[in-house]
Amino acid sequence: MADLLVRGVDDAVVRALKKRAGDHGRSAEAEHRAILAAALLCPPRRKLADLLASMPDVGRDEDYERQQDEGAAADVFG
């Protein structure tokens, strides 16, 4: 494994890192590693449009048409 040295980090960032590390019950160094891994190794979230575009084209439009009732509108709060 490689070592990583980060210079010139603002004091407020260091304090926030130490607080977050304490909240998670680990050292600041372990927290730093976890943050880097989460930011760089986790797959990015897909956009909704990309997800919808990846769905297979099945059925016909008529299969999904809304069915209209012949009578009066149902009282859903009845």
C-alpha cells in the first residue's frame, strides 16, 4: 500500500475530520481512508434518464392504457 501525505489542509477541515472519525469510532487516518474509498471506489449513481433508457422495450402502449369506469367516479375517501 502507498502512503499519502496531504499538506495545507485548513484547520476547520481537520477538526471536522477528527469529529467525524470520533463519531464513527475510528482514527482520523482511518476516517480519511474511508472517505477517499467512498468517494473514489463506489460506483457513481446513475441518472434516472439513463436508468429508464436502459429498460427493455416490452409490451405495447395499449397494454398500459388507463381503464375508464363507465359509472360515476369512485369515492376513494368513502
